[in-house]
Amino acid sequence: MIDFSQLDKIIHEKGRLAIMTLLASRAEPWAFQDIKAQLDMSDGNLITHLRTLEKAEFIEGEKLSGDGRPQTLYRLTPGGRKAFLDYLGILEQIIGLRK
């Protein structure tokens, strides 16, 4: 029997999984507008998911201001990267790639 209860419920939601995957795809932070464009999400939907991930301490946002429009950059925290890799490991176990 497959134990799906091990999957992290915070990461497992489609929008948050997409955000985590995007942030894990490179070492540099992603700007809010770039995440929004890449994932084709509305401001409100994206903000809600980002807040949930920040509250879980999986991601961190850094607000930058200066010349032009202020922006917020997001990156995975070390704990967020570990949680994401653990999540992937559980998926691999479920589909039989890892014992």
C-alpha cells in the first residue's frame, strides 16, 4: 500500500509545488513579476501561495527599492530546499524509483 500521508501538504498543492519547483530551478532569486509571468498566476493567487510558503519558512522574500519600481525577490531557504528534496524523494519512493 502506498503511503501518501508522507507528502508535505504545504508543498503538494499545485500552485505551491510550481513555485517551489521554479525557485529550486536556479540559485538566483526570482522576482515576483517573473514568477507571476512564468506560472501565469494572478497577483492575489500568487501572493497567497507565497505567504503560505513564507509562513512555513520554505521561502524568503527580499524587498528591494531604488531606481524605478520596488520589487520583491524570492528564494528557497535551506530548510525549504531540504523539504522540497524530501518531497521529491517521497514521490520517487511512491513510483518505485527509490527504495
